Amino acid sequence: MKRLRFLWIWVLLLAYGGAEAQQYQVGVCDWMILKRQKLGEFELARYIGADGVELDMGSLGQRKVFDNQLRNPAQAALFKHVADSLNIKIGAVAMSGMYGQSFAGRDNYRELVEDCLNTMDVMGGVRVAFLPLGGCGKNWADSLPLRKVIVKRLHEVGEMAKARGKVVGIDTPFDAKGNKKLLKEIKSDGIAIFYKFQTAIELGLDICKDMQALGAKNICAIHASNTDGEWIQNDKALDMPAIKATLDKMKWSGWLFIERSRDVKQVRNVKNNYGSNVRYMKEIFNSVPEPEVKLNAEGRDPAYVENILGRARKCTDALDLTWSSDIGDNVRNLVANRYFELNDIYAERDSLKKAGNKNAEQVADSKLYRSHFGFEEKLSKYLMPRHVERVKDVMTYNVVKVTYDAYCDMIPSLKEDEKAQIMRWLKEARELAIDAESSNKKHGVFNKYKGRINNFLSARGYNVQKEHENWEKRVKARGGRL
């Protein structure tokens, strides 16, 4: 019996975490993706492929307190709702305003930290805060009076955080030895090191050796990027496979936030910079998951499949999702599968017709109806409505925009209600064209609706033919052609 009891306990331990794999989560800093305390940060983080964000407290500057809109309960509830609905976690809350402010020179330091701790609570019990000490200057470590002030204050805020089950992660100018000495002076379990690869590189440290010397228990989170220059995967100063092996050996788990490592040639291209960095980090630390949506390519000619994937990639390219495996691969496969499905429906229709089945068209129409609405529903799992619209536009050669813009350019005097009607009909045409079996038939659908639009404009008193002739002259005069 004792042996059976021991075996049962061992099974329970195995099932509930005794052999649980380490977890790394990859996030981005909202102030660096140009979405500091903006609701759109969660949607952007999702499209970038991140697991979560490091949410900032807002700018500080000459203000007494952070420009923190999350003190408003309604705004905080909205932020949390959107984050939860998009499955984006808040991995840490940052006081990045202290990059340019002296922690030692702010008399209301307790108020600032209290505000941060409150925000962590209302955003779902976030455990880690980020407090940079860069605003204290470069020499505070050597200035005994200033160091004593900083240590005393960090002890106080550390105890504040500890009492609420949280930890304040500090960014210091020290190596492992200096950080351990500082933590010993602070004497609070509520203070840890928010490790920063950029700092280690600037100090000329070996990141792996320095982290090992510091110890896993002293690292609450990591800023896993370098200064701007190039993407993480191209940065020779960041050996991520070696860093992962080190963190594995240390048995460290937690958040890896990408703060910088932007390509200086496209420094404001948020999606490319952070999307590429997140994807690479996930490949190294978590492995990129297989897409949920499987490509229905079995039994199809490989050349045909590659051609269809090329068409599908035009959609993910248009959405800047090509690099994002979490969403991009699923959207790509959904679009490709829709092309496969249309091909199969029309192939079956032709086969039924050849066999003399008089209901061939009805069978195809029934399947097209289900396929049409099923496709939009599936896309909506991964994309916002406006992005679903973009996919439809790409799949119909952007005829809606091209045609609408052409009418507006051809007849500058169009009224707003007339423009709205033109757009409604073009979108209606798109819903039919997206189900058509060939490029010619897709364009044929739009041509029918152009005829309807022309009749509508003629009934409104426009001489469409004359408008077209005058438009052609204007276009030629500016060096273009129709």
C-alpha cells in the first residue's frame, strides 16, 4: 500500500508541475511601439505576434505625477477588457518616465510608485514593475551620500511592493557583482533586477556569465534587446541561442521584453522591426507553433499549391503579417484553402454537368453560399473587421478602391450620398466577385455593377460619357493614361 501511495503522489506531482516545462513569454514595450497607454497597443501587439506588453505609466516630464489615464476606473476596465479579448497579457508596468528623472530628486517618489502599484492591480494583478534609475546620473554609485538616499528609497518602495505581492525591477549601471551588492544594501525582497541586455553590452560584459553570476532569483524580468542598429537576429552582440541555454540552465522563467533593436534604416517601421524581433525570439525561446489552420494541400499538384500560396501571401503582405506566425500563417492558410475550396466546388459542378445532372448549378450555389460566409467567419477569428475587408480587396484585385477612386476623379462634383451609393454597390460586387471561378469572371461581376452605377449617375443628371472624355483629357494633361 505504501508503494502504491508513493506512486500516486509521484503521478500527481508530474501532472501538476513536477515536470513542467520552463516558460518564456515574449513582449514589447508600449512606449517603443509608439502606443504608450493607447488602446491600440493590444491589437498591434497581437499582430506583431507578441504574448504581451510592458504597459507604461505615461510620460512624466515636468509633471508632478505620471500622465496615467488608468487611474480612471472606466478607462482601466476598457483597457483590461480589450487586452483580455485579444489574449494579450500585461507582463509588467513600467515607469519609463524615470529614464529622464532622478529617483533621488523626486520628493513624491512614494506617490509615483504607489500609483504604479495601483495600476498593476487594476490591470489584473501584474506582478512586476519597471523602475529605471538612469535619471540619477552615471556617478551615483560612487557618491556615498547619493547612494544612501537611493538605497533608502528603494528599500521603502520595495517594502511597499512586497506588502502587495509585487516586485519592483530596477535597471542599474552595474555588473552582477555590483547588483548583488546593491540588493544586499537595499534589504528588501520587493526589489530585484530588471536585467537589460543593452546595459550589459555597453559595460562590455559577457551576458551569459553575468546573468549566471547574478542568479535567477535576482532577475524579475529581462529587456532582451540591444540599442537600435539592427534586428536581434542580425546583432553579433546578442547570441540568443547561448542566452537561452544559460537561462535554461539557471532554471529561470519569465518575460523577455523587446525594447529596442530596431533597424536604423526603418526605425519607425514598428511592424517590421518588432514583428521580426518577436518572431525570432519565439523561434529561439519557445519554437514557433504550427498554425492552427492546416493547409489543405494533400493530393494537389505542388506547382498549383505554390501558385495559390503566392496569392495568399499577397493578403498577409498587405496586412504586414507575413512574418507573424501566430496570425500570418493561419490567415495565409485560410486564404489558400478558400482558393482550393472554390476550385473543388467548380470542378464538381463541371463534372456533374458533364454527367447530365440538371442540378449542377444549384449544388454549386449551395456550397458557395456556405463557403462564402464560413470563410469570413474563420478570418474573423484572427482579424479585425477592417482587416477582413482588406483580405477581400486583395482577393478581388483591389477593384473596389481603384474603381471608386476613378469615379471620384472622373466626376469631382459627386455628392456625398452619390459617393456612398457607389461604394455600397462596389462592395456588393466584391461579395459576388470573391466567389467567382476566374479572374475574367471576377472582373465581369464588377463590370455589371459599373453599368448599374453609370445608369444611376445618368438618372442623376450626369453625362457619364462626356465626363469620361473630359477626365481622359485631364489625365493625359498630367502625364498619365487610363
